[in-house]
Amino acid sequence: MSGRPLTRWRECRPELYPPRGLALWRRAAAVLLGLGLFLWGLDALEVTPGRLIDGIGQLGHVFMLMMPPAVTEHVWDYVRAIGETLAMAFLGTLVASLLAVPLALMGARNIMPFGPVRLLVRRSSDVVRGIDSLVWAIFFVSVVGLGPFAGILAIAMNDTGVLTKLYAEAIENTDREQVKGVRATGAGRMQTIGFGVLPQVMPVLLGNSLYFLESNLRSATILGVVGAGGIGFFLMDRLMISAWREVSLIVIMVLVTVACIDALSRVLRGRLIGPVGR
């Protein structure tokens, strides 16, 4: 009799007990497989302690060359490029957020009853977000030419796929009782969505969009390297001629801008969504 409660407890909370028998061998095999793949990857990539030590030394040498940052006559060009990068991130995020809302509604099970439509939206978003924004930037640079417009399209394309998935999952997790209450008042389908679904998910939608705005500022910096405009163009240009002190200035300007956007995003979250924990 004394063994039954322990057995029942073990069945209810198996995570509290170490694996036994076949489960133990499976975990051991998974650990060994992961370790083997890790060591094989180090060997295939020719990662050796000597190369790591040399790389750290070279990194320290480059860091010394970057100090102190050089304030040159190009600083106002860098400021304008930072503004261009901000505009790229904002417009790309805005377009992606606006496109993702109707797509998410068509991809949510509790909104769209037709399975083929949901499947098409979900798989299309998988394909779009499966391609990195840098690849999209290269594609759009060849289509629309050099400049920030290509960067905006690249950010919007990649983020639309990601936000569609996030928004659709948020919509599927809405409280059905609230939706039923709105429907019980005689509201139509669009009114039910507008007053029963969207108010519940709006904090999640706004939070995700603000986060992507912060992330896209960093992405827009990289997109400039391939000709999509912004501060990334100047960063690549200074790197090509080894103007390390100007590179340091550009990096510091980008970091300050990202910190300011992060602080502004926190304030906006507090105003639109509610207090944000530290």
C-alpha cells in the first residue's frame, strides 16, 4: 500500500524524478549526439584554440585603433543617415503591422472557418519570414534600385510574415466568452471582430510592433551595407578604407539612437498597454 501513493505521485509529476531504463538511455544518446555534432562542427569550421587566441588579439588591436572616436566634417552626413535609418525602420514596421492584421484574421482558426484560406495564409507567412531581411534587401535593391525604399520594402516583407504568425496566435487565444457576449447583443461578424476580438489582442499587437520597431532599427543599419541606404552605407564605406575612428563614431551614434528608441518604446508601452516591469 505504501508504494501506491509514491507510484501515483511519480506518474503525476514525472519531471521531479530522474529518468529510468529506456528513457535514461534516450537522454544519454541525445546528449552524446549533440556533443558529437558540436565537436564535428568545430572541426569542420576549423575552429582551434590558436585561431581563437589570435582573433581575440586582433580584436583588441582593432579596438585600440577605434579610440578615441573621430568627429569629422562628415558628422552631419552621419546624423542625416541616422534619420534615414530611423525612417526606414518606422515605415517598414508600420507597413508590416498594417498588413499583418487582416492576414492574421484570415489565418486564425476562430475567425476564418475555411481551412484552405488559413493554410494559404499560414504557409505564405512561413515562406516570407523564412527569407532573411538582408536577402530581401538584396532582391529589392536589384528591383527598385539603391536607396532607402529598398530597405523599407525588405523590412516590411520580412516583418509581415513574422507578425502575421504572432498576431494570428494572439487572436486564437482570445477569450471566447467575451466574443459570445458581443455576439449575443446582435452584433454582426465584423462588429464582433471589432468589439470582441481586437480589443483583447490590441495590447499584444502594439507590444509586438514596438518591439519590432526597436529590432528593425538595428536591421536597417545592416541593410545599408548592401545599398539600402541609411547609416549602414557610411559604416561600410568607413570599414572599407579602415577609418576605424570614424567607424567608432558611427557605432556610438547607432548605440545612442537604439537606446533612445528603447526608452521611447518603454514610455509608449506604458501609455498604450499599461505599466511595464523593469
